[in-house]
Amino acid sequence: MIIVLKRGAGEAEVQEINERLSQEGFKIHLSQGVEKIIIGAVGDRSRLKALDLEALPWVEKVVPILAPYKLVSREFQSGNTIIKIGDHEIGGEEIHVMAGPCSVESRAQIIETAHAVKEAGATFLRGGAFKPRTSPYAFQGLEEEGLKLLAEAREETGLLVITEVVDVRDVELVAHYADILQIGARNMQNFFLLKEVAKTNKPILLKRGPSATLEEWMMAAEYIMDGGNYQVMFCERGIRTFETYTRNTLDLSMVPALQSLSHLPVIVDPSHGTGRWNLVPAMTKAAVAAGADGIIVEVHPQPEKAVSDGKQSLTLANFAAMMEELAVLSQALGRPLKGARR
Amino acid sequence: MIIVLKRGAGEAEVQEINERLSQEGFKIHLSQGVEKIIIGAVGDRSRLKALDLEALPWVEKVVPILAPYKLVSREFQSGNTIIKIGDHEIGGEEIHVMAGPCSVESRAQIIETAHAVKEAGATFLRGGAFKPRTSPYAFQGLEEEGLKLLAEAREETGLLVITEVVDVRDVELVAHYADILQIGARNMQNFFLLKEVAKTNKPILLKRGPSATLEEWMMAAEYIMDGGNYQVMFCERGIRTFETYTRNTLDLSMVPALQSLSHLPVIVDPSHGTGRWNLVPAMTKAAVAAGADGIIVEVHPQPEKAVSDGKQSLTLANFAAMMEELAVLSQALGRPLKGARR
Amino acid sequence: MIIVLKRGAGEAEVQEINERLSQEGFKIHLSQGVEKIIIGAVGDRSRLKALDLEALPWVEKVVPILAPYKLVSREFQSGNTIIKIGDHEIGGEEIHVMAGPCSVESRAQIIETAHAVKEAGATFLRGGAFKPRTSPYAFQGLEEEGLKLLAEAREETGLLVITEVVDVRDVELVAHYADILQIGARNMQNFFLLKEVAKTNKPILLKRGPSATLEEWMMAAEYIMDGGNYQVMFCERGIRTFETYTRNTLDLSMVPALQSLSHLPVIVDPSHGTGRWNLVPAMTKAAVAAGADGIIVEVHPQPEKAVSDGKQSLTLANFAAMMEELAVLSQALGRPLKGARR
Amino acid sequence: MIIVLKRGAGEAEVQEINERLSQEGFKIHLSQGVEKIIIGAVGDRSRLKALDLEALPWVEKVVPILAPYKLVSREFQSGNTIIKIGDHEIGGEEIHVMAGPCSVESRAQIIETAHAVKEAGATFLRGGAFKPRTSPYAFQGLEEEGLKLLAEAREETGLLVITEVVDVRDVELVAHYADILQIGARNMQNFFLLKEVAKTNKPILLKRGPSATLEEWMMAAEYIMDGGNYQVMFCERGIRTFETYTRNTLDLSMVPALQSLSHLPVIVDPSHGTGRWNLVPAMTKAAVAAGADGIIVEVHPQPEKAVSDGKQSLTLANFAAMMEELAVLSQALGRPLKGARR
């Protein structure tokens, strides 16, 4: 930690900081610049937060040197985390595609979709059973009935199931049915929910909040790992910017950035990332070329009749066409699609 | 609702839309432009969401005409909502100041602060008992013990208590101790929490999410009102932008904007809005001049020892000095400070 | 400057940095943390830019300690800069209001507006003669004819004239007619234009770019001062954010922030800052309460017939009403309106 | 154009709008909803801007139906624009890579770089001769000397030259030396500069402004085409968002979005888009997978000694390694690298 004092700060001020830092076990290094005094402090990073030195009137700024996260960092674990689910490995050589509708709407809809995406090369079925919606007047999900339909689709197709958990009270229920628990973008900093899912033994897909920085996102993953669950995947799904043509701005640079800073797998969601189905195939290919370990994408048999997110859903035919292109691309990149027909 | 068709769309497409809209009870107006066909549809706004017309390949865009909110709008209620709490009225002529520390830390800290802010003219005591923090390694609040200390400070000073509820499982507990329940910025779209607080009979202060649009914010208030609780206040606390000098960008234009679109009171939080205590007095005055019904501000006896948010907390002396200036300003605006000594 | 090395960097790397820094005349402080090596360097800030140390593969980050601006900072000049124009002083005790249409459209329009805003208490007439527009098909301004009409309005009313210069080739021409040269938001980092206006002896109103940080804005002012013109005013006019209800997000926290960091006056433009005329009076009052030295606002005799920005223009009557409220507020703040009738 | 009236607007208001629209040659279509009156107007889009209907107090909003751009749109020209420069075609099947230093610094530097990037497969040499910098104290470019060095490098290697023009007074000079004129991000809406480059017969690479929407960017291209120069390429180089880990947020979704709306080629700049050299190879591959027609990337023999942008520059070796991977990827996508060795 570097502490820069304001002009005019003198010995008394330095003395006061010294005492505080010493009490917390920090070692001090004083540096007298031409214009300003700079104090370097070395010690236990977990004690740093206890000192709110920027509240001191003669402190200009405090610059942390060490990252605030630990367990998620590549300094903690240099090799990639590979998450094993059934006979799948996420974060390894192969690319995984998770596909399905925004919401589970009916038995017919989810079973038809599951067969089609399986046939096209997906390995996971996605679908929402609990749907927190911007409007209280909109469809809110089939709830447990939806979870059962997802489980039934898994039975029929062999696809594994990923679905979102939105309420701390439902974690156990959702974990009973799902193979991966998804934390939605709006809940990325719902720390109580993070603590609850950390108690399960299910892998977690942690979506980036629409206004979350890379560091905040990594800190949210740190919550889950600190809670004892080390099977965490990041999912980039776009951030909120001034651009309104797309629903969000898909920030693919997070893929190599996360891979440089962390050992955890990275998945990309081009459906929420763009909000427009016709941009999804291009951004899916871009995500894989950027190094993503997988894709999660919205597919619906009749997007124009979907109860939610129809605008960004691929038809079954469009999904199948995209998967063919993706298989060629993945192969060229040396990272074959796990579910591709050979 | 206006539906613009892509170039090349013809009678068959118009026919298909007509049928769908008719099934939902909409009336149709067809308008043939030089280059494009435009369809106007008039009907029940609550059925709109059931039609995801933008998913149709030959629909260019759908433009809603009516706002998606209803209960929060000034068209629903033309006069201002005035929220009565004890002998206070929020949203009326008088300005209210809610002040206190970010976190309740100890009996001594909260009682000292309460006496001082009361003396300076505050009418409500703020203080967090449950503290969801970005880092799992940071202080997480005194929990129920903190609520009891707030209640004790109310006993001693007569200040009413506002505190945040962060977990659906704690709503009843917090409502037992607090006079106003605060929904924090990160929970603005935690719709399960909104539904729970809607069931209490306590007024709700709804903070704006750091990346929430005006419309999304109003929809979150609509959730609470739709759940049966009409005592809702908006609280502008800054949005996330590219500017990093301030912690957030305090968007004071929301004050007159909300007052034009809604009948609910508007409070401003200049502490989180700026993240720097030395900017707080100027922004407090600006908020009141913009028309805010009240201010919520962080005050701490020793900001440099605060366990959280010390950088943005006023000292007791700085708060008292600010309140003197605010009293003069409020008086000139014809909206006296409720708690000011006369 | 603080240089943090990556884990694993050793003596050879430190040695290399030492040599480079020494060549540029810096003094070095080495600090060996538990996990990382940190190097402090003290020297001439103008040489810093010559060293792109972050390009070194084993440098994790470089943290500048000193601000990159000098002439604009309060450390360079502790007292406020007061800009004298005619018998007006901007940056002193009195508040100035600059008002007029977005574009000069006709003799009748500008003369009528000038008389009305003078009568209501404005001291400067604003109006654009060169209008760079988003669309090539939109009205582009009356050019020199517009400047002449502004000068004529000055003759008639005694108001001084502020107008924008947009092209390096027009600086001399505009400076011939105007009392203050305005640099528009889109040109804030048009450094060639900044250098040209620095050569004139006219005061400069420097609008903030829609995506400019506080530091970039101050650096743009530094360009003008470095070019020899010390009469610079900042003008906050809103930044681009995700919120689309308002045209921009007016960032009033910049008023106290600039006043803390710089000695230059600060003006606020609530018209571009909101894009909606009905929000302008509230934001004007807020700006003055936040400490602004003046306001620049769009006024038009018939906003609905304006060739540009009608949506954000006040009518003459609305402007007059706002000025009455502003006079009361300013008086209460101890900063009377310069142009107010007494 | 759709005009929505506020509640309470009646016949007189409709009558007034009718008259105005009729005067401009529009045809009117009235639609009486349950709650609001809606007016549809069909006519010449170039007259739209003359009517500032949103300034009318009883108009709630005006919704344009037609895009404001014309020449750049795919509706104007359905086939892709292919720009021929020498024996290169940009926008055709082949991918082009433009590479070189941020600034031309010396003869040795630019010649060494040119040979290396040519050898690795680039077809264009980039390099700045005029460098507008954030700080007045930073290196500002070699100016005409830099242009001459670029021309010399072209002589030696056969690479064509792309370089930025920043001042209207230099357009002729730069056009004399360059094969493509670059409009930098900060100048995207410098409409005077756009008009000047439109007069040359050189192809233009138009960088996206850091806070420009897709529509504003297309309107800037419209300026150039309206000025008579149809050889325009878009260049996505990142937008400014709240994320600070990367210098900008590279918005690759603009590649398929532009290709759907416009016929002009799209280039991507991953160097400015990320600001970190180690993220550049991943984002280069992602850009090509997203469908970009080319890449412009910063390469420097010794990034740590570069006078500008060293942090985001690839070394010659890193560039060569990236090009090998890119050649494989491009081949798999059916769009070979123009400059690749076979």
C-alpha cells in the first residue's frame, strides 16, 4: 500500500499514520519527494480494509499494490481449473455449448428444444424456471414445475442442466435438479446468495453484473471460493454502456484478461451480450476465437412466441447452422467442440 | 404501440401481425409510408409483454407509446404522495435530513452520532446493521445487535430510524426495529426482496441501482406498489460512469425528472453519490435547490476510524456547519428544514 | 512515480529500471515487499512521459503520484482566477448568466432575444454562428453574418457576446467579434484548435467533452494556459452515460471538484446537460447552489420553430421566471446575480 | 415520423401540427388511442430536421421511423463496397493487416518495423506523423518528416501507407504521402475535417469516437460520402466505459451490426481497443472471427522505448507469432490473409 500525503503534511501526520499502521502489524517505508511525502506500507492484506486512511484530511490518496482477491488469482493457482461434470470437463481443451430457451414454458417446448440442440452439438441445456422480470406484470417462470421439466429433458437427451437460482430460499431446491447453478447478472453482488451457493457442491456459473468492473467480478467469485466452493466459472454477458443499438456491450476482452489474472474457466453469453439474434453467430465465433471455454446461448423453437427474450433467441435451424460453422472454427483453433458429431 | 416493418414486408406479414394483435384484443391502424409499412396498435398495455413482435424477422422495430409503469406515474395520481412517519411528513413542504454512519459499529459510536446529528437538525438516524461488502474479508455488520443499538438511539434522541434490509429472510426482523426500510442500490432489481418489503407496512426508500435507467427504477417502485405498499421514496445515489474521480456520478437531474413523471418523494444521497466528504456539502445544497424532499448523508465521529466508507463521511463538526448553510438555503427556497432550530 | 514489479522480477530487472530512471535524472527508492518489489522514483514530471515503463514485460503497473497538470492547479495558484471582461468579473463574488439561442437564425430573432434576456438579468448573449451538426443535411449556421448580428445585438443591449469557434481557420474571425470564445464539447481535445485560441487575448470557455474525465479536461485547459492564455473557464455540460431520458448526465459534482483542484472559474450549461427545457430551471438552481460562477442557457423566442435544440430551449417567459427564482437563491447564498435588477 | 401527444392535447393542438407538417409537404395520419393521440407523418426525411416538434409543450415524444443516414446504408447499396488500393481490395474476400508503430520516431525505427511486418504478412504500414496528445508536454510527432519516412518505407517494402490527418490545414499534405487517410477517434465528429477529406480521392479510415453511438458514427461516414468520397471504412477501436482494466472497451458487436446496416468495410483496432499488448492477439482473432475485413495494430521494435503507446504495442516477434495463428484462423473462415506467405 502506498499512501501519498497532501502538500504541507509534516512529521506529526507521518507519526500518526506510522502508529496506526504499526498497530496493524505493517512495516513502514518513508519517501520524501520534491513536493510530497509518500509512505509505503507492507503487511497483511486482510488488515488493510480495517484502515480507512483516505478519510484522514491530509491523505491525498491511497494506492493498493496487491489485488484484493486471492483464491481466484493465478498467483494462488497457476494451472487452469478444470471443472468436471459427468463426463464433461469445462476449462479443458474442449469447447462446451450450453443452449436452450430463456424461460421453460412448457413440456413440449423444452423437450423439442433439448433434442434439437443436442443433435446440433450442445452439451448442456439452459432454461429459466425462476424469472425475475423488470416488470411485475410480466411472466415470472414455472418455478419448480420448470425444474422438473428440465430434469425430464436431461433424462431424455443426456444433456446436463444449467439454470438460474435467484432467491436464497430456493438454493437447495434448484441444486436438487440442476447440474450447474447460474448466478444471474443482477445478483452478482447479492452476497447472501453467493454465500448460499458456496455451500452446495454444484459448479457455479457467475454472470458479470451489467456495471461490474473486472475486479468486482473477481471479488464476487472470491466470495464463492472463500465459502468453500472452488468450482466457479465466469460468464461475460455484456455491460451497460451508452450504446443502445445492442442490449448490452459484449466485452470480449474480458476473456483473455480473466485468463491472464485467474485460473477459472470463462464462458460467454452472446445472446444477452447483443440482444439481437442476428448478431449472435458472429459473436459466438468471436468469443471462441478470443479463447472462451464455452458459450451459453438462447434458442427457441418459435422465438416470436417466446414469453421472454424472443428478440435475441436463435431458431433451431439458425442454431444448427451456427454450430456447423463453430465446429470448423473450433477445430482450426485446436479446441474441438465437445458435442460435435464426428 | 407502433410496429415498423422492414422494407419488402407485404400483405402476408401485415395479416399475420393483425391476427396476433387481434387475439390479444388490440385495435389496428395501418399506415403505408413511402418506404415502410407502419402499424399502430391500441389496447391493454398489460398484454403487450405477451407479444414479442421484435422476434419476427420482418419487424424492424417496435416502439411502445405508453410507459410500462402505472401506479408510480403522475397520470395515476396527480397530487404528490406525502409519507407520514410519526409526526414527520416526507414529500410535503419541509425538507428532511437523514444522517448517521455507514455501519453501526458500537453503542458509543451510534449514540454519540445520534445526539450530534439531532442537535444539528437531522430528523432520521441512518446506520447499517447488515453490510454486504465487495470483499468477503471485510466487516459484515453487527446484524441484530446493530438494529437494537439503532432502536436505543431512537429512544434516547427521538430520531426515527432508517436502515437497509438486504436479505429476504431478514425483512420481518428489520421491519420490527426500523421506521423506514432501505433497499440498497445493488438490490434495486432484487425483485424477490421488493415483493417481501411490499408486504410490510413500513415506508421504503428505494435507492437507484448504479446502472439503472430512470424507467427501470420506476419499474422497481412499481413492484413495491403493485405488492400493496404505496409508501415508496426514490433515492438518487449516483450512477456508474467512466468518471473515476468521484465514486459515482450523482445524477441530480433525476430529481426534477422524477417529480415530473411520478408523485412519489425523492431523496438524495450525496455521500455515495460523490464518495468524497469534501464534495458533500456542495452537492447537498445542490440537491435541495434541485427540489429534493430530503437528504441522506453519512456522518461519523471519527471518519478515519470508520470500518466502512470513512472517505465519504462528514465529521460531526462538518455536518453541523453544512446544516447551518442548508437551513438558510432551504428557507430561501420556501422549504424549511424540518429539524432546524428556530 | 511508483513502479510495481511482477512477482519473480529480480535484481536484473531492478537494475535496468534504475539505469533508465537515472538517465532521466530520477532518484530511486527501492522497497522490497513480502510478495513484490516496489520502486519509488522522484524527479522532473515533464520527463515522465518519455519513459513508457508499463511496456516492460515485468512491470505490473506504474502509479503516477503527481498530477500531470500544473498551470491549472490550485497548487500553482492558490487564489481564484478572476476573469475581467468589460466591467464584469467572472469567478468573483457575482454570478453571471449567459443566455441566448442555440443558433443565430435572423436579425429579428437575435435582437428580440437579446433584449429579453438582458431585461431578465443576463450579462452575456450566447448564440452559434458556426454549427457543426451530426447530420450533413442539417442547418450549418449563418457564419460571419451570424457574428455580425451578435455584434449588433451587443451594440443595442450592452450584453457581451460569447460564441463558439469550431475551425482553426476561423479563430481570428470569431475573436474579432466575440468577447468570449467557446470551445465546444466535441472539440475539447482538438489540440490544434486549443493552441490557436491560446494565441488570442480573448477569454476561453472550455466545455467538457461528453466522455472526458476530470483529468483530461484539466489537461485541455493546461494546453490553453501553456499556450499563453490564462483566461480559461471550465463549462460542465453533461457527460454521456447509459441514461437516455436526459440528453446527457449533468455532472454537478465537477463544480466543487474543480474548485478544489483548480483556481479557474466554473460555468454550468443545464440546457445541453439535460436536453429538456422543463428540467433546466431546477438544474440551474442546483448548479448555483453547488457553487458555479455562472450559467449558460439556451433561450429562444419560439423554441418550437428553432432550427436547432428547440427541445431544450426556454421561452422568454420561462427564462424570466427562472431568473426571478435564481435571484432569490443567489442572494441567500451570498453571491448576487450580476445582472439582476435591484 | 410518429408524434405522440401528451394527455389532454386536443383538436387545436392536432390542427397546429397538421399545418406545420403540411407546409413541409408531409402527409398526416391521425390515430386516437385510448389514452393518447398519435400522429403519423410521411414525407421527405431531409425536411424533418427543420421541424423541432419536441419543443412544443404538448408533444410527449417524436419517434423517427427512417434512419437519418442514407448513402452509407445497405438500403442505398445492397452489395458490399470494395475499396481498391494498388492491387489490394479491402472489403472483399481477403483480410488485410495494417501494422506499425503509434508514432514515426526515426528512420531506423520505421524501416525496421516495415520490413518485419511485411515479412510477417501485413499489407499496410501504419504510423503517426502528427500526434495530438493529451498532455501539451508530450511528444507531438515528426510532422512532414514523419510522412517522408513513411513514404520511404513504402518504397523499400511495397507496403502501402495509412496515417492520420488531424488538422484541416494538413489534409493536402498528408494526402500527398498516404494511401489511406485516417480520421482519429477524437475527430470523428470534427465535421470540418470530414468535409476536407471528402474532397480528396484517398480512401478514408474513420475511427469510432470513444463515446459515439453506432448511429452517430454512421452519420459521420455519411458526411464524407455526402462530400463526394465513397471510399470509407469504419474502424472500431473501443468505446469509453466504466471498466478501467482495459483502456477502452472493444465493441466487436459493431462488426456484424455495421455489416447488417451498411455496405462499407469494417476494420478493427485491438491495440487502442484494449490498451494492453498481451490482450491484442486474442482480440485480433476475435475480430476476424466476428467478420472484420481487416485489422490495424500497433507494433514497435522496442515497445518499452516507444515515445507513445508502448504499453499496447506488440514486439516484432509477438506480431509474427500472432500472424501465424491468424493465418490458420482466416483460412478456416474462408477469408485468407492477403499478405500471408503461401
